[in-house]
Amino acid sequence: MSDDKLRDLMGALFKAIDPEKLERELLSVLSRDPARSGEGGEHAAAAGKLVGQLAMVDLLDESILGAQVGDKSYPLRVFFATLGASLSAGEHEETAFPLACAFGVYFRVPMDEESKMRIGLVASRLYYRFVEVTALEGRLQISPLLASLMNGELEHVRFESIDHQTIFDSQVHERAQGAVATGARIVAPQSFLCRVGANGLVRVRAEVRT
């Protein structure tokens, strides 16, 4: 699948779902008092289930969902909890909802590995936007864990976070749109790096802001 077709696919997916309508419906359901109506309780349960699915709760391992402070996977729990909270509250809809949709396609839809890799890269870009707009702390811990989680869906390639890297290297980095063309210092990562699993060669360079 070409990059153009992938962008068209993701664009069609996001256009097919009205985030403002979803936000209104979720807020309407979650604001109802279940004690006043049994129907309200049913709607609240349905809304909670939807948000849980969008935030990957039904797919995540208990080692993530039940992680405690100090556990290796605790940063992932914080990240997905923040995503779920944003979806429930209708906050950061320009990043939270597309990110949840991208994760849904990546983890739930069977496809060839090339397409899955491309969608994974889209998801990683949306992840970094979400982290930025929510000012989520712990990115240096979250990013490698998220890349490792996504690698469970891949066989021949693998994602890597480059959050710890501070100097631009054209062999593994490419400047994102709007980056300073001559900048040598990495201001912020914008996507994951993708390598070939067998030999470690760079398959797709990581986008960065310089």
C-alpha cells in the first residue's frame, strides 16, 4: 500500500466518524444520573465500554492495566489512562480521537506488514502530537515501551523511539515539516524510527523537529 493510499484510507476513516458528534453523545451519556433512570445507567455503561475500547483497555495486558508506581509498564498505564480520560471528557479531540482510531486500525485490523508498518508510523506521529498537547510527563519512559508494544504486531521490521537522541543524524533522522533546515539539535521527536529486524538497517527514518 502506497503512502498516498494510506493517507486516503486514514483520512476516510477520520471523516467517516464525526468527533464533535461523538463528544456530544459521550458527554450527554456520562452526565446523566443513573439513579434517575435505568436507561441512563445502560447508556453510561455503553459509553464507558466504547471509551475503554478506544483506549485499548480490552486489548491491553493486565501487567499494563494493573501496573503500580515503580513497575516497568507503569508509564504505559499512565499514557493509556490519559488517552481514555481525554476521550471521556472530549478534550484534545484533534489528537486524542485520531490517535485512538489509528491504534484501533493498527491493533485490530488484519493486514499485510507493509501496511501495518505505515499505519504504525502514522500512529507514532499522532502519539507525539498527543503527548505535546497534553503536556504528558514521562515521554522518555513511555515511548520505548509503546514502540515495544507495537512491535508485537510486526515480524520483519521493528519500531524504535529516538527520544534520548539530541543531535540530528541524517542516517536515522529526517526533518519534519517546519523544522529548521540547518538545525543540528533535535528539539522533539515526531515519529518512531523503523528498522529491518534481521540486519538492523534503517527502513524508515524517524521524523524530528530541529
